[in-house]
Amino acid sequence: MPDDTTRRGVLTGVLAAGVGGLSLSSASDLLDQFAPLSGDAWDAADRSLPDAVESPYGDASLRVDDDGVSHVEADDERAAYFAVGYVQAFDRGFQLDLQRRQMRGQLSEVVGEATLESDEFHVAMDFAGAAEATWELVADTRAGPLVEAYADGVNAAFESEQLQLEYELLGYEPRPWTPADSMLMEKQISWDLTGSFVELRRALLRERLDEELFAELFPRRLDHDVPILRESTAGVGGADVGSTGGSEGSDGQDAGSAAASRGSESAVTGRSEPVDAGHSAPIDADLTAWLSGFETPTGVGSNSWVVSGEHTASGAPLLAYDPHLSLMAPPVWYEQHVETPERSVRGATFPGVPFVIAGANDGGVWSFTNVGADVLDCYRYEVDDAGERYRYRGEWCEFEIEEREIAVSGAENRTLDVKKTVHGPMIERDGRRVGVAWTGHTATRTTEAIEEFGRSEGLADLRESTRKFDLPTQNLVYADSDGRTMYYATGKLPIRRIDGEEVRGDRIFDGSAGEAEWEGFEPFGESSWDGFVPFEEKPHAIDPDVLATANQRVADDPAHYIGADYATPYRGARIYERLDAAVAEGEQIDREFHRDLQNDVRDGRAEQLVPELLAAVNDSPDAGDRLADAAATLDEWDYRMSRDSRGALVFARWMDHFRRLTAEPTFSEADLDESYYPNDWVLATLSDDSALYDDRLRAETMVAALGEALDEIDAEGWSTYGVWNSTRAIDHPFGAQAPFLNYDGLAADGSPATVKNYRVDSAVGSSWRMVVEPGGDATAILPGGNSGDYFSEHYDDQFERWLDNDQKSMDRTIEGEETVAFECESS
């Protein structure tokens, strides 16, 4: 048992790591503001589920298998979801509360002043108000009573079970969980996937870069031919391919950049118009930088693909899925299995969400990848000198103002005036302001859709439920045991009009003029959604033969503006390349093929750039033996980002230095940091005569970058790719200085541009992998373990298997001894 000195050191590290840059000395000073450490903190080492739990909803049984997956069975759906809430709270109770505190702006209550900025943003955006509005809508649906039962189960565990170690270390207990808290988790997921202030960054870029250079670095569309919906999408099955005709947005950032990436034409019809058009004056750089810190994490995306039974060994469709989200301990996903007379469903959900989000039932399988759609608009307003009124359509309107108090541990509480306009929140900081409209700020029905997915009985059922999936915008890929397949772009897509004409949403609008506002949108209420793309007009394909999504452009010519922050095409191109080759060769594709494709680490950037780099070294009079040796290593390399590869290491470090040496001189002069750099596709395809190479030729820049990469490799003592590209970036939210909470730092494969996706710089990667034959065999793996309890054997038991994509069964049978019996209180 650790002594008091050791405990104090652990808690100091926990605090320093968890509050965004708080120093160890400051963390030590904060200790006196928390509950004193005692032996009670270590009672968490002896947690176990009880044999029986009283339930107000009836009998249910819970079994936990050898992989820590919970299997719940009940005759009554509410009894089942009471048990789901109970076991989620037992396994991931601290994660539930941490996420809730972040979204409600309540971190400072337990951490102190260090998280005030985060709390101020989340309170100003009033995600909690949007969650309350959503619960008011969902409460009266079939999902409502199940969410209530789930919340009761969470609270039963909070009240009766030993809390996890983190609670004891921080010295507080969670408040009761509410149904609105589960809606809040929906908002968190959606914000993490669609929250983007790219219009603000784009305004800065247009102001500070030459117009021609801006157009070159941030084109409307990347020049590639692998959208999700290809001309061949119809395939053998005769697809119904929806939404064609018109112009579309550009590709966005994949690796290492959060820069504005949308196009410069404002009209869907292609009518060229100056982006500012008298309305879009650039916003303040400091406010932009502050808001950017709360956006969608760089690199969030996903892979998903489906192959019809025409090309599979079993004659049934096969679906593969791996969502790329923030990797952490414990994982963002939680695996569960629920059996009732109404459903038999297993898959992954987010802690705090009752229902399986991505998974399979006895007839079908569904998955989601991010569309990258533009569902957030920024507005500027004319505001009076007192800051109490704003101009709207020729009249002065009072802001809706509510004073909110932010509790701060160890310091005075703060008050914040939350201001709202007809469009949504008004964010203010240091005298600068911007209005925000986001589709998540209204009541949404996604919870209802996801609940229905779990008990769907085929494509028609699932397609009808998809109509209700209004947040976030996702690429839904589906297959079922009847042999049917489907793709649908889900989520509400705003239609913006000026003078009756549809316009793009990639600029700041004049809120005072009511410019381009969304018809039918009611922030913090229930919207009619009249001003949004009709369901039938969203991009979709029914019975596609082969279809793959990797966050690339949805379609070449959709009827309506989508956005968007599309990914560079490397992953999508590689997936389609391998699937097309297998189909052309008549290969009978099986589950092992899908898992092998999930493991693919061939980097398309290397295919584009390494030959050019080798030519530059060969032609350089100053290359020398060291650079020649490095070039020889790259020449022998197979372009695979494998953990044991020297070539992958040299390429990865060269790529970062080449990006910096290319962009930094120009962007630094414009006072723009690396977050504004163009994406890697643009970098790879820049011409020699780009203005970025005015002072040093592209070939010379490549050679200089190789020299700097070798200097860095030698200085750090790296030998192979996996020494640098390790899992060291995956940590517990409170574990950077308390490493016992983190997973091991192991060598990893993959890069930002490979199918097996991993980004050591941002700890984003494949957060769940599954391969499913609907109605048949299914396998999956988590990057860590299903339990968030550090002392559990299931805290990290899947971690090394995840590195190798060694998937376990997703069988929906229930075997073994009953772990917990949930018994009706009256029995």
C-alpha cells in the first residue's frame, strides 16, 4: 500500500495532467482544496459487482464475459436498460461524469481555475440547454422510458457501489445522472464530429494571403477521382444513387492542419462572387484562435466499407468499420450486448448513451463515418454601445441574457452572461464577438433513431429510422442478412439562401440582415427543419455492390451544398484500389480479407512524393553520403508505415519537416501558425513555381528537409518507425504525470494517410474495429479494455490485440454463470 507521500505525488500528477498545463507546483498547492487523502482512496482497488441488485423495472440478468463485455437479458426493455445503466456506471462511472462536467462547464468545480476557459466556452454555447430541449422531445417517444430506466440504473450504481479511484483521488462524488445528461452525450459526440469555426480561419487566410496563393493552397476541390459515390456505385445491384447535379465544396484537412479549406465560390450554382461580399469581415485573430481550441479534434474521421454477397465467399454481404476518434484510457467506446423480446443487439456505444450506436442485431449491421458537412454558421451583428441589443432585420432586439455561475474550487466563483440571438449563442471574449448557429442547438431525434436501429428488421425499417437521424451528419453504411446494402448521408443539412438563391456556407454572414439564415430552425427549441435538404435528396445509394467511405468527398456533383471538411483521398483511394482489384480478379472476399485491409499501412503520400525526393537528392550537388544513404533506404522501402521499418521513420520525419519548410516562411510572415498550413494532398501536388518556393526551389526544400529529418532522428536515437510512432500519446485524461493510469507505450503501425490509421501527434486513430457478416459471424476489438476501472483485468486486456487487429468474437449468445441478478423490488 502506498504511503501518504506517494499518494500525494500521485494526486499532484493527476491534477497537473488533467487541467491543461497546470504546473506540478500549482497542482501541489491545489491539494489542500480537495478532500484529504486517506486509505478510503484505495478501497477502489477492491471493487466488484454484487450478486443481486434491486430494480424497479423487473427482473434482468447480467453476465460479463472473458473480455469484459456486458451481456444483459430481460423480458422487459426497461428492466434491460436499468441493468445497462448500472453496469455502464460501474465500468465507466468516472468517464460519464467527466464528459458531463466538460459539456456543462463544471470542470472547475473539482479542478479549479485552470479549466475556467473550457467551462466558459461550454457554458456560453449552452450545450446543456440544447440537451434539455432534446430530452423534452425524446421523453414522449418509445425511447424515452428506456432512457429514464437507464438513468435510474446509473444512479443505483452511483449510490450503492464503491466509486472508481479517480473519484477518491479528487475527493468528490457524482451528482445524480439525468435523462438530459444522456442527451448531452449525444451533443458531445456531435460537437466532436461537426463543431468547426473554419469560416473564421478562412476569413483570416483570405485577408493575410495573396488571393492567387489562397486559391492554390485551399482549392474548391482536390483533383482526385475517388468520391464515396462513384459512377460505378450502382454495380450489379442496380443502386438508387441520390443527389446529383450542382456544385460542391472542397476537401478539408486530414493530416496536421485545422486550416480553412473550403472553396471560394459562394453559390451552389457556381456563381462566382467575392466571399466577403460586404458581409464577411474577418473576425479577430485572438478570438478565432480561442474558439479553434474547442473544435473537432484534428484527424477525426473513419473508414467503413461494404461488399455485396455477389463477391463474398459466403454469398452474404460483409461490412468493415473502424472509426477514427481520440484514443484514450479508457477508450471512447463501450461494448455491450442486450437481449430482449424486442431486440438482440451487440456493438459499441459511448458511455452515457444507453443504446448501441454502431453494431449488429440478428438481421443487420450499421456503421457511421463523418461526412464533414458544414452545419455551423458564424454571424456578425450590429450591437449597441451597451452590448444589450443587436440589430436584426431593421429593428433593435434585446439579447436573451441569462446569468450563469461557474463554481471554482479554491477560488471565487465566476459569473458569465450567456447571450443568445434568434440564431443561437453569442460568444464574447475581450470585446470581440461572433454569433453561432449549429444544428445541435435544437431538439434532435438521433436518440430515437439509434434506439430503433437496434430492433430494426431489414433495410426498409432502418431507412425509415434514418429519417430521424438528424445529428451529427454521418455516412451511414448498412448491410443485412437479406443481402441488401445501403449508403445514406444522415443528419440535417442547412440550405442557405440569399435573394432566393442557394449559397455556400463557408463565410461569415450578416446576422443583422438575417442573411442566409436557416428556415425553420429554432435554437433551444423544436425546429421544423423546413430549410434543410429533404431526406430523399441527400446523397444515398440503395444496394451498392462495393462502396467505401473514408471521409473523402461524398459525390462529384451533389444537388445541394454539403460543405465540407472532407479528408484527403489517400485512405479512400487505397480501400477502393484493393476492393476493386479483388472484385476484378474474381476473388471471393471473406472476413479475413476485410481484417487484412483494415491492417493496410501503405501510404499514398509516399507514392506521390518519394520518387520526387529521390530525384531531388540525386540531382543535388550538396547531398553527400548521409543523404544518399537515406535516399537508398527510401528507394528500397515499400511505402508501408510499419512499426519495424526504417524507411517509414525517415519518410514520416521528412514529411513533417518538408511541410514546415514549405509553408513556414510565408505563413509566419502572415502571422499564421502551423494549424493554418495546407493539407498534405495540396503539399504533394504543388507545382515547382508555387509562390511558396520563391526563395528556395521545391527540390532544394525537399533535400533540406531530409537533412533536418536525419538530424532529428540521430539526435533522438530513433532506429525504426515504431520507436517514434508509439502509443505513448494515448493516455488517461488525468494520467500524463501519473503513468500508472496510462496504457503502455508500444510501437505502432500506421499514419494519418493509411487505412490502419494512427496519428501519434494527436492520439487519434482506430477507436473500434469490427467486421460483420449480417446474421453470421462478427468480430471486433477495442483499443484498451471495456472497463474504466484501473484495477480491473479488463482495463487494458485488448490493447495489444488492438495493435495487431486481432479481433475477438462479437457473438450474441449468452453463456456462463450469471454475474448479477436484477430483481424486482416487490419480489
